[in-house]
Amino acid sequence: MKNNHSCQAGSTTAEQRAVAPKSCASGFNRMRSKLSFERLVEMASQMGMDNPLFVCHDRAAKATTLINGKEFINFSTYDYLDINAHPEITEAVTKTAGLFGTSAGASRLVGGERPPHHDLERALADLYEVEDCIVYVSGHAANVSTLGFMFGPRDAIFHDGLAHNSLIQGSRLSGAARYSYVHNDCDALEEMLKAHRNEHKYAVIVTEGLFSMDGNIPDLPRIIELKKKYDCMLLVDEAHSLGVLGKTGRGAREYYGIDPTDVDMWMSTLSKAMCGCGGFIAGRSDLIKFLKYGSPGFVFSVGMPPVIATACRKALEIMLREPERVHKLQRISRYFLEYAQSKGLDTGAAQGYAVVPVIVGDSMVSGFLSQQLFKRGIYVMPVSFPAVKEGTARLRFFISAAHTEEHVRKTLDAVVEELPKAQAIVEKYRREHQDEAQGD
């Protein structure tokens, strides 16, 4: 007789009761316990490392931050242009809250819009010199819902091998055939297009304007050539390039001087240079209308709070009014990269734009290095598998226009001093527990 594996309640035999199978809930907990991040935290705790995740900050996290009453140099903030908590934003948000409250109240399709929604979407469309824009309440959801809604089983999505999780999840949700090409390798992309494009009805190429883990930039002009040659759409995720690239922070299109209409979907989050929360797609009016009437992450989700829309609109205004913020960010980012390289640190493929990794390889080493820096008043987070490939664990430094050369020197000098110590701690632990590992 077959065992009944149903989760529904019902009668059980004495034999089944004797086996006492665990419930779905306990099985789910066991499954969760195998998550890579949780395993690392548990192992690190056994080695004497504090959990570096979910640290509570006592004020706005800028180039410096306050944690448990102590000030830290902070390299774990998206405040690239030093605009977060700007008094003009605080004033504008306060006025908006007084008029509209703190919630949109419902989906914009159901409950209607507020002027801040329209104002932000119009400003972003104008920024990219395209026809229209749709703003989602979440940046991650913007990618997931857009790709998941627009493409289907007859279609194809060609994405960079290091594309952000939201792009991967959206591709999976769509049911489209998914082709992952070697990171930043346009020749590999073309080979995939040659081999597979004609097998599908619609196709889209997906890349980032500035890659969030490695801090490098794609060859966007070449990708546009391939997009046209093989009749594909193109989505560029500018989460980390908006406000960072170009003379005035307009992103990859300004950096390369390309025609903005050559990209079908300009996407970005609003939580980095725009100091808010959410994401957007900017492009042709017919495409945006299609998304506004059908994209689940927009139609079936509450609208962006008007106060957030106001904050983002004001941040964009400040960025365009004060391009010196962009210049300052670019200067200090280059200084960081050059100083790190002069100290013999592995910065991977970083090009010196806001995101610079220091690659240490071993996940446990990255965690202990982060902890040792924390003890010295420097806050920077480790990044390990599954966020990056095994053997490429790193400290990821987010650089702000507010960082100084002194911040950079003090931090990187400390990295050079503490890295061998972190390596020694991990090596010692593994030697001492080698027999246990073999016994397992």
C-alpha cells in the first residue's frame, strides 16, 4: 500500500502513527535551515564571530553612521550622492504627508493617483528623454513583474551571467527560455543569439548599467548593435548607474552618449541615488500603458506612498541642479580604487564607479575581516555565496560623495592589516576541527 504524503488532515493507520512523520511546517523549517546564509552565520558563531547582519543604526546612514552610540565610517549605504536626509527633501516630504498622509491607500488602478506619482513619472521620462514611465512600489518587483508579465513560453530572455536576482526571478516567472551569457562577453551573447534567437517569437536582452557586485560597466553600444541585428528588445537595469555614471548622473546613456530610444526599457531602483524606495521602467508610451494595465506588481499592489514619490522627485531635482555631487562621487571612487590597488588588494573588474569590491575568496575570511573592521569603527558588509560565486567572497564597498580621502586611507590601511589576521583565524579553526570534518 502506498504511503499517503498529503498534508491534509485525515485518518491515519497505527503503522503511520508509529512512523510519526514530521509536519510540513517542521519540514519547511529544516529546509530553511539549509539556506547558505544561515549555515554561514551558524558556522561563524561556532568560530566566535558575531552575526554581521541586521545591525541597527541610530540615525541616517551616510558616509558615517551611529551604531549603539558609536560612530563608524560607513561603506554600506546606497547614498551615493549624499542627498539622503537633505533638508529640502525633509521639508517636501513633510508637506506631502500633511496633505496626502503616508499611504497611497490602494492600487493606483483602483484608488486613483496623487500628483506626486505623476510628477515623478514625468520627471523620470524626461530624464531619459523617452515618452513615459511607470513607478512600482518596489525595485525588485519592478524587474520581476515586468519580465514576468511581458514575456512567455514562446519567448527568450538573454541575460548577463551576473544579472541581479530580480532579473533572474523575473525571467523564471515568465516561463520564457532563459539564456545566461558569460559576464560582459558580447561575443558569447552573439553566439547565443545566433544559435537560439530564431527559435522564439519575442526576445529581450537584459543587462545592468553598473554591476552591483563587481562595479563594472557593460559594452552597451555593442549590446545595442546586437539587439538591432537580432531583433530583440533591451532592458538596462540602472539601479547602480543612475546618479553615478555620466557628467550629470544621467547614467549609462550619458556615459556612452547613446540614443535613449535604442533601449526599450530603462529600469532603475529609487533607493540608491534617488533616496527613496521603489523602481521604475521608462520607455515608449504604448509599452508603459501595457504595464500599467497588466503588470501584476503594479495592478495588484498598493501604489507608492506619495511621500516617497515626493522624496525621489526632490532628490532627482537636487542631482540635476548640483552636478558637482556626481563629480565628487566619481573622484573619490577613483581614489578608492587606485589606493586599494596600490595596497595590493584584489578589486576584481571594478572600474571605479561607486561600487568597489575587495575580493578575499573565502566566505569565512570575509566575515571575520568585516568583524575586525567593525571593532575598529569601520562598517562594511561581507558578501559571500550564494550572492557571489564560491571562492569570490568579498567586502563590497559602496562609496558616497561624502566620503573623504582620509576615510578611504584609514579603511583600506585597516583592511591590509586585518586581512592576514582573519585568514589566520579561519586557518587555525579548520586545522583544529579537521578531524571532526572528516568524521562527518
